[in-house]
Amino acid sequence: MTGETVIVMDFGGQYNQLVARRVRECNVYCEIYSYKTEIEKIKAMNPKGIILTGGPNSCYLPDAPSYTTELFELGIPVLGLCYGAQLMMHELGGKVETAPVREYGKIEVTVDKSSALFGNVNHKTICWMSHNDYISKEAPGFRIVAHTDDCPIAAFENAEKKLYGIQFHPEVLHTVEGKKILSNFVYSVCGCSGDWRMDSFAESQIKAIREKVGDGKVLCALSGGVDSSVAAVLLSKAVGDQLTCVFVDHGLLRKNEGDEVEAVFGPNGNYDLNFIRVNAQERFYEKLAGVSEPEKKRKIIGEEFIRVFEEEAKKIGTVDFLVQGTIYPDVVESGLGGESAVIKSHHNVGGLPDYVDFKEIIEPLRDLFKDEVRKVGLELGIPEYLVFRQPFPGPGLGIRIVGDVTAEKVKIVQEADAIYREEIENVVNKWKEEQNLADVADFDDYYSTAYRPDWMPDQYFAALTNMRSVGVMGDERTYDYAVALRAVKTVDFMTAESAPIPFNILQVVMNRIVNEVKGVNRVFYDLTSKPPGTVELE
């Protein structure tokens, strides 16, 4: 996609995908590779810079992830973050050991502004620390360029060899000037020009898809969500009527969503697509009957999706390619990106069966984060109400129902979720009217508090817990379910914080749910951030 690339070498930390995203925010293309990648492959890619990520291990232990010291002799700028910094010191003659004081959370760091990393950073800046080990002695040829009260070597450099290390995490939003630091590395140290844009991504993907597909037939898994919608339009522009979009209504969608998707993409919709709707509700309910383990539910849904697509493909003749709206967080959380642990298998990634009856699966958005996908959508001319719609997981309400899935439980979640979304939308629309605001002017406006209330979540939904409890309604005893309301503020969906929705709004939502949704007598609000939780409940 570009002539200049920064490589992120993954040593197993959960923040690692954010490093790549922050680099891309600097308009520099970035890819993640495992630390097991051969040095010859790294050299062949001729990267402008290399970033070594954090990880959960102690670099001085015999079985800890490591890398050849040849990496530090290539003349390519290298930046080590947390574990990556410790590993660099350990391999080059410094000393790493268990820290006498463990640092975790927001810590004030004092930096040396003469360093290329910190020239435009405040002398004292707030950073996110997370480490049990620390660098007690720098390697020969290096100098210390940052410290904290408890961490004598919070950053170091050998400017002549273009080797740098940071003990904290500049990629997370909690590090106030983290983006500046990473920008300094890619521009001041690596000499990047910043020539990567979303418009060039869409253009290059359309060209690449045309070359790959040729005159073959393509089947697209269309859910109506942001990711699959962008993938469908991208493919439509690339191959035209060679594309058929199949929308599977698995009975796990939000209220009325099946009809809404058909209205947009169907025969009378906004796009000239070959559109097929498959109503497979009972088929999915039967497969999920009695299954409560989240990973098993995801894999069942993933396999059944593929089987439905295969059946539809046979009906329309030979189909060579299957298109999916997989995005980068799906890949990372499914344990397929670098070395990060499996958090949950996404139905279209880790949930795929071993055998798939297609020549190849095309995933044009696989390397993009959610906000990047939205930018591509706008570039492709997709209406804003689709680009900025609420994210919805492929397994649908199957993972918003804790425990086994039944048609009755699906109905409860659908109704509760519809009430929740309706009340939030009503309040936000009223606020917009009071502020005399028009529709979204551009992408940045969507995330601006000038455009929406400061408490407004980026994603919110209702889920059904597996808990039943005693209540009283109409002077009678009830023994019904509890609904959990989830709302988070996030840009990349890799980290998130609970949204501070005003209590009076939550009260209205609670009253409506317990009065209008049969089978519910309690409503909870989930305050958990990500990490340690995930956005979805399962």
C-alpha cells in the first residue's frame, strides 16, 4: 500500500495492536509481525523503522521471547517499548531485574528534551506504566533520557545507532503525550514522509481485488453492520455484478434489523447489488440449544454461517471467493495477530471451521481498525447513518445472552436493547436541536464533544445476564431475569471506558424495560473498562 512501512514486532502484550494504530495516525503505514519472524524477512521488507512491543515475560529468563542482536546492527531505527526496551538492554549488555517498586498506572515522568523522542514533550509528563521488572543499568553506549521517582531508567537512547527504548506505554491514551513521542520516532528518527491515507487504501484495495478475482464470482457475507457494508461496497466497486451479497438472518439480530438491512441493500435499496436474504433462525437456534460456553457458541455460529454461504453459493453456480468484513481487532482478539493471547474467537476469524469450500477468502479490511473502516466508508460515499451506526458483533445477540440461547431470551434482549437505544437517541437528538447542530460535517466531528454530549457513548447495548432474582411487581412476587446495560467511550475499540450516562436517563431506560419487557425485573449498568473487561459480555 505504500513505499514506507514501520514494522511492529509483537512480543505478546495486549496493547500491541494500538502501537500500529498510533503509527498509522501519523499517516505512516504499519504492520505487525511476530517476534518469531526471520531476520531475513525483516530485512527484505526494508522498513523505515522497527518497534518492539511490550509483553508479559521477564526477558532474563531462559525461555523468554527474544530476538537476534543482528536486529540492532542493521542501521534501521529501533524503538523498544516496555518489554521491548528491557529486551534491548538485556541483549546489548545492560541489566534488567525485578523492580523493588512495581509501577502500574499513570505516573509522572521527567524527560530530557534534548532527545529526539522528547523535543516537543513537556519536561514533566504523565505516562502509563505497567511493569514488574525494570532496567537497573543501561547498556554501554546508551544514555538515560527519562526517569520517574521509582524508575531510574524510564527511557534511553543511542542516537548514533538510532536505538531507543521507553519503559512506559506511549500507545495508550493514558499517556498524555504518547502520540507526540511516537510521531517523533517515525518522523524525526525514522525520517518518514507520512504519505499513507485512507483514500489511497481504498484505491489500492479496489485494484488489488480486481487483479485477484479476475473473472471469478464472489460471494459476500453481508450483515448490514459497518464492516461488512464497507466490504460489500468496496467489492461492488471492484468487480460489479460478479458479486453476490448474502444476508443471513440467524435470529440473533437486533429488533427489526433484518428488514432494515434488506431495505438498504435489497432490490429496492440504495445499491445495485445481487442481494439474497436467507432466513435461518430456527437452524441456528437448534445448533445453539443447550450451549452456554461463549467460545463454543461463537464457533457454532461461525461454522453455521460458512455452511449457509456454501449452500447459497451452490445455488448460484461456481463461486470462487468469499468476502468477509473482518477487521484488525477481530484478528487480534482471536489470537491470530502476532503473539497476543486469544481473548475470544470472532465468528469470521477464529470461529471458522477447518474446511471451507471456497477457493479463497477475501478480507479487504483485515488490517484496519474500526475508525479506519469508517473513514474508508466515507471515502466510498456510503451514507453517514450507515458509516456511524452502532457496531454489532457477527455472532449477534448470541454473545449478548449469557448462558444458553433460546428464542424467548432473544426476544427479551431485542426489546430491552430497542428501548435503550431509542431513549439514548431521543436525548441526543433533543440535545442537537438545542445546540442547533446539523448532520456530521466530517469524520472528526463524529468524535467531537462539540457535535455530541460529552457523556455520549461510542457503543451501547442491552445484554441478558444468566441471573434470575426475586422481585415484586403489582403486589406479586416475580422471579425474572436481570438485564445489563453496557455503554463505552472508545475510538479504536481496543481500549474503552464506561460512558458516564446521566443517572436520570438510565432511570428512564430502567423503568421502561421492567414495565415493557416481559421476563425482566432488574436492570444493571456495567461500569467495567476494557481492559480488564471486553466491550461485549462474552
